[in-house]
Amino acid sequence: MSVAKITFSALTLSTAATVAIARDQVQIAGSSTVLPYASIVAEAFGENFDYPTPVVESGGSSAGLKRFCEGVGKNTIDIANASRQIKPSELEVCQANGVTDIIELRIGYDGIVFASEKGGNEFAYTAADWFLALSDQILIEGKLVDNPNQSWSSVNADLQDQPLKAFIPGTKHGTREVFEDKVILAGCEATGALDALKDANGGDEKAAEKACITLRTDGVSVDIDGDYTETLARIESNKNGIGIFGLAFYENNTDKLQVATMEGVIPTVESISSGEYPVSRPLYMYLKQAHLEVIPGLKDFAEFFVLDEIAGEDGPLAEYGLVADPELETTQEIVANGQTIADAN
Amino acid sequence: MSNPLKTSLLTLDARTKKRNAAETRFRAYGIAAIGAGLAMLILLLVTIFGKGLGAFQQTFVTLNVPLLEEKLDKNGTRDLEKIKKVSTFGYAPLLKKAMEETLTEYGIETNLKSKKQAALLSKSAAAQLRNYVLANTDMIGETVEFTFLANARVDGYLKDRVTRESIANDKSINAAQLDMVDALLAAEVIEKRFNLSFITGADASDQRPEAAGMGVSMLGSFFMMLVVLALALPIGVAASIYLEEFAPKNWITDIIEVNISNLAAVPSIVFGILGLAVFINSVHLPQSAPLVGGLVLTLMTLPTIIISTRASLKSVPPSIRDAALGVGASKMQSVFHHVLPLAAPGIFTGTIIGLAQALGETAPLLLIGMIGFIASNAPDSVASGFLDPNSAMPAQIYEWAKRADPAFYERAWGGIIILLVFLITMNTIAVILRRRFERRW
């Protein structure tokens, strides 16, 4: 028993001492879309600097920003990755918890693609098609009705006769918001349903938009809360399924997936960076200025991340599927000056 | 009696026949159930080994790399700080050159640009080269033979995961590169062999699945198990000895007993939330640390250990206690000198099974930050083993399974094989302990 006693007390002591021990690596959490990019940079950073490799956790943009806003100190994360911009409500939480000086870095763009199982029907979509396929209420002959569509050919006569089935990211994903914003809402407007909904809601635009992005709940649209791997598995088991993926995921699985065009444009790094492909979104990294001088390597890591060699057009991130930011230079300046969101305004 | 040869006088009446038939049917059901179970097990093992064994083999490329002085140390000072300034990007030209020279040496002709040629190598090659140069600055200017990992697509081609048909839309590799692989394979520059670094190595980023290994997360699991063992065993045994031998039997101990049994049935994710709230948010222990993981798993394992310890204490016959007390031993002496040694095999068996359960647990680790690109640094001391961020084996497998590149999927299955080996070993030890030392009365 005495051995056990010693181990036990030693452990209790080490537990008590833990709080005082300094942290020597950068800690990152957030969007699972940004996770691969952040880990590629973290790995290269660990190889080229004497600091230990930064730690990157996933969990989604919202979860990451929530942890980011918990406070300042060694026990909180240094960087939050997000596949969307930080919301005013999140900024307020941050402020309330003492995270006042936040540096916002746009690291590049990501395309959202619509893909189905390889060898199946090929599709050429427009935003309106997706609205008519998935929205709860659509406009038929000038009247708002519950969505009766059951097949792609009834949505748009040009499309194949294939039953409707879509696997879309769950609401905790940043990708979902972009999908709602750039596809469903755009389709809502294009089909004239937005105006009809506005009239139905007494001119309230906010309520009309909300009604637009309310998706049908009869099983045609399936929320995927996991990662793209889960979406891929669902498509493999349901030949009629169309899934929503990040461009990088698709490019790594071209042997299993075939991509659909959107508004006649094939999604590629080039068509997204030129702005031709309509469904893309910027990716962000949020940094605590208060940590810059305290956590060893944090500033070097941020500078390293936005180097032309890393985040530029020929860098490893672009090779993996990130669409390089044409204004990377501005981001580099923001890092160099430690410019916070408040400074920028 | 239609058969005249039958000599027995016993005639089965209809009811007996019915009962016998029922018994035969029941036996058949039993055999069918066992058969179904076995079939599932075989299916499981065949799938795991079929998909996972590939991860233990890896494709390597052997190249002679000229360590050019003008690229690595322009001034020829051999100053380590200056040489460190050359990042891994600065090493890429050396790899391109080495690849070009190898192609010329073997007379392999290709129209590919040198960047595409060098793309057959893993992205880890530049880092491997840089580490070597930093450790052996005196070798700058020489030509050194290196064995690099091949890119995951090349590796997949040798493992039949990547075929010429499947790469039609693939940006990372094209048919001309596969032709080059075939030629290099014939020249024995490229070969596939056992890959130890899958077992000993660290996790790698999404761009280089070929370099990822289980080693660091294995250490993470090891340190967590140390914490579980050091806490759950003494606490669990002390609690059960008190409850079983000393505590009065009244409604309070009854309530405690019921609660311990209930605790054993609590889903493990609940302990994860508890760990996040208590150990990280209140006590401010570091995130993603094996220490926290160990504490959470301790909570989960405690009921298992308490229940099995109490069972083995109960199985020691009261005559042993009575005899000890009869010759003048105190209550404590009778417990520690006689009862506990006799119950020890059962206690250890229970502990090992509890540990094995904890080793395979993923859910609580999700919540305390052990999923992601975490297991990238091997701990350099015992303290950092407990406190530095690390992953655990099942968490690493989960992480690999959800990454985009199909090569990671193979590694996830490979990781399952390693985890299974550990679990089977632990369970075997438990069985051996029970067989050899347990006494029955």
C-alpha cells in the first residue's frame, strides 16, 4: 500500500503544481474546414522553428469562437479558426469576458461544391433549383405553397429525373450559413418567392429571409452534423444523394465523387479565386492580442501562416484546396502591426 | 412399431417426443446463436485486418541527395544559426535535383517538370533532409543517400488503392507520374516494405498521410492509464475494503451501494462533460492533457474496480476471517494479512478489465480537447507526458477516420489493429491471472 500512497500523493502534488506550469505551445481550435490548413501550417511551423508544433483542435466555428471568448490567459486558446466572420453577439461575449483586443486574419477562400456519387447522373444547378428543391414553401403560379417537389426533373425540366435527396451540413457548421446565404436565399430571390414572402409577412424583410431559408422537414434534406466523411458515407449508401462538400475535400476524393456545376461554372481553385463560381466564403483566424507577447511562438506562427510561401498561390495550402487571398499583403500588414478589429474601424 | 429389429421395450409417447423435439430445437438455436456470433467475429476480424494491414507497409524512395553548399550555407561559415534560417522550402531544390539525377542515372525519360517529378516524394522529405543537415553540418557539400517516404498517392498505387482509372480528375497525381513510378519500381529505387514509423511516429497533417503514426498517441494513452491505475486502484480498493469489511450494514451503505452500481451504467460521455466543467473550467488544468484524460477515465473506471473488488472480497470464505480473529489478529490485520492477499487475483483481474475498457474509450476525450491535430510532439519528459497536449489511441483513430484523404482511412484501420493487440494482451493477462492464482472454495 505504501507504494500506492506515494504515487497518489505525488500525483496530487503534480496536479496542484500544474496550474503554475507555463504553456509552451500555441493552442488553436475551431472550424473543421480550417482544421486541415491549420494543421498543415502547424506542422511546417514545428519543422522550421524551435518551438513545439502548435496544437489544432476541431469542433466547428461556433464552438471554437465560444472557447476563444471564454477569457484571456494561459488556460484559454490563442487562436480560433472560423469559416465565417465573427458575429457581433460573439464579440460582445468576448468583450464581457475581457477578450477585448482581437486580431482578425483572413487567410483565404474556400469553395462549396455540390457532388454526387461518381458514375451517376450529371447535374448543372442554379441557385433557384436548390431553393425549389429544399425550401419549405415555394411559389407556384403566384401562390406560396408547401414544397411538393419530389424529383429534380420537377424542380427544373432540364435536370435528370432523380428523386430529391440532399445531405447538407448541420446548423453548427459555418458551411451551412454560406449555403443558406449564397444558394437558398439567392434562389429565393430569383424565383420571386422573397417578394411574395415579404408581402405575406407584412413587408418585414428579416422575417421573409428567415422563411426563405427554412428548409423542408419531410426527409428530403438531411442535416449532417459530422464531417464531410459522414456526408461521403451517406452518398455511398444512397445513390440518389447529393452532398455538399468543401472544395478541398472533393479534390481529395475525385475517385468517388463527381461535382456538379453551379450557374454553369465548374468549381476549381481558379474559378473561385476569379469570383466566377458563386458559392465561396472567406476563412478567418482570430487571435488574442494579449497573448502575442506571452505565448512563445504565437507571433511567429501568425506571421508564418500568412507568408506568400504558405498561404500564397503556390503554397502548400493552395495545393490542398485553399483559394489564395488576392489581398494577402493586407493580412500580412495586419499581423506585422498587431492591428485589432477595433483599430481597423 | 414398424421396425421389427428394434429391441427396446420403451415406447415414446407423443408428449415425450414433443419434449425431446423441443430440446433438440433449443440446442439447434443455441448452436445457431453461437454460429452467428462467430460469423460476426470473423467478419469483423477479416474486415479489420484486410483494410488495416496495408498501413504497416509503406512505399519508400531511395535517393542520393547532393547537399549543395550554395543552397544551404552560402558563406561557408557552418554557423548553425545561419543554416537554421534555410526553411524546408529551401530544401525543395535539392530534392528536385536528386530526383532528376536519379532519373538520368537509370535512363528513365519523362516529359514531366522537375516539380512534378519531386512530387512523388512525401512532403516530409524536406523536413527529414533539414533535420539531417542541422545534425550533421559537416556533411554539407557531400552527396548523401537518403530513404524518403513516397507520397500517399504513389503508396496507394503500389497498394492498388489508386488506379489509373481513379486518378482521372486527381490534381495530385497524373498518368505520366505513374509511368515514372513503374520505371523507378523496375530500377528498385522505389520499394514497399515494413514501416516501423507507423507504430512509433507522430501524427501528420492532412497533406502527408504517409508520415502519420500512432506512437505519440500511444504514449498519450500510456500516461492516461498510469493516472487511472495510480488513482482508481487505491481509491477503488480502499472504498471496497471499507464497504465490505468495516462499514455497518444500514440504509446509508445501501444507498452508496446502489449508487455505485448506477455509476457503472452512466454513459461515458457524461464523465467527459464533468471533466470539462470541473477539471478544466474550475480547477484550470491544461486542456488536451493526458492528466485530465486520466482523471476523467478514473471516474469512469472506479465503479468497475469497486464492484469487482467487492465481489472478490465476498468470495473469501468467512472462516478465514474468523480464524485470523480467533488467534488474536485485529480486524485490520485479518483483512490485510489474510483476506486481501486471497482476493488479490480477482482485484487485479477487475482492474485490468477496467483499464482495458478505459483504453478503448473515445467519447469523454472528445470534450476535453483530445481530438484534432494534437499528437504531433513526442513528450520529452515525464511531466510533459502528463501535461502537454496529447491524444489517445482511440481518439487518433477517430481523427484519422474523418480526414479527407483516403490514405488516412487505411491508417485508421491500422490503428484499430494496434489498439486490438493492446486490448487482447490486457485481457489475456487478466485471464492468466485468474486461472493461475484464483482459489476456489
